[in-house]
Amino acid sequence: MIKAVMFDMGGTLEDLYTCDRNQTATAHALDRILKSHGIETPYGAEELWSIVGPQIDAYKKESEKTMIELKPEQIWPDYGFRGIDVDRQKLIDCSEEIAAMWEVTNFDRKLRPHVKELLKGLKEDLGLYLAAVSNTGSLFGVFDVLKQYGIREFFDDVTLSSIVSYRKPHPYIFRIAIEQSGFRPEECAFVGDTLSRDVVGPRKVGYGKIFKINSFLSPLKDKGHFDVKPDYEITDIYEVYEILKKENGR
């Protein structure tokens, strides 16, 4: 019987999308943060981001290969601003602020329809343990976003790559989430939007059920062939509640 359900954030609990407009918004938001901390550069906002943005993208690609997540105070000075003459300590001091901004500005994000009804059903009707397991370069951003959506109270735990240093699909981030739950792997379900991260990882660790829902990220992250499949492919996230209610005999 499933006793715990764990969710990916971006693309799963949240719909997300990005375009050129997001890049422009990120450039100007970064410029505002730097100026508020007295950090000067010889570039305008968009010119600076034309340098920093690709270097952050290079870090993301590297981290996806190594499955290791660095802290914000490493990512932004050592990758984003590599080769740019800025006050390093001032940049370190505001790196978490920049990381949290990037997460919510580089993408347009909104809560998927029926998420609140789903979480309420799983928690209050079925009495299940709920957790979020997310790849993120920000230490606190996910907590803030959950509060903004009005759903933080549903979650018993939040496991972030920025804190545990392992990115999905590394087995350790899933094992940490399981250890924190106190349940056995087979008693846990995982819900995500990518085969490459959210099916491969939980399957290796032995999760009892795996659900997949498509998102903007799914085709971008799932290029190539994968020998694993989810137990359920869903189109409305509320189906997780309906399926588990039936399987748990409620």
C-alpha cells in the first residue's frame, strides 16, 4: 500500500514556460539586484545577461551530467560571473537572492489546475505523507513558492538538490527523501514530468508507484531512448488521487 507521495515541482505541481521575454526580464531583475548590493559592472542589463546567461546554462548542462548541485555562492561567482570583474564577496552575499529570482523569472510558472484539490484529498482523505523533491539552484525559493501558492501546509517534507547536493535522477536525492519519510521505498509513489529524472531515479530506488504528467520540459529533457516507463501516464494531476484512492481500497 502506498503511504507517501512525493512530487517534482517545476513541470509537475507547476506548469512552466520560457521564451525570449523571460530572458529580458531576468536580465533586468539581475541588474536591479546587483545595483541594490552596490555591485558595479561595465555592462548594461541585457549585455551583462548575454554573458552571464550562457555561462549559467553551461553550469546547468554540467550539473545534469554530474548530477551534483553546487550552492548558490559557488554557482553565480564561479560560473555565471566567470571572467567578469565584480566584487566577489558582495556577489556571494547576494547569490541566493539571484538564484531565487532566476528560478521564478527565467520561467513563467503557475500552479497546475486541481493541485490544491489533489493535495487535500491525499492528505485529508487518504491520510498520506506528502513531500516535494526538486532540482533547484536556490536554497529557499521552493519554500517561498509553496507558501505563495497556499499549499506549503500540505507538505511534510521538502528535499532540494541545492541542500542535499545531488540532482535528480541521482539515487541519493530520492533515498534521502525516503529516509526522511520513514517509509520503505515500495510504500512511496513519485509524480514527475520527465522520464530522464522523475522515472529513472525513482525506479532505481524502488518506489512502489511512479506517475508521469507531460509538461513544457518533458520533450526538452527526455531526448533519446529510455528503457523505463512510469506505472501511470496522466493528463490531469488530480488522477493521482483518484488512482491511489482506488488502489488503497478507499
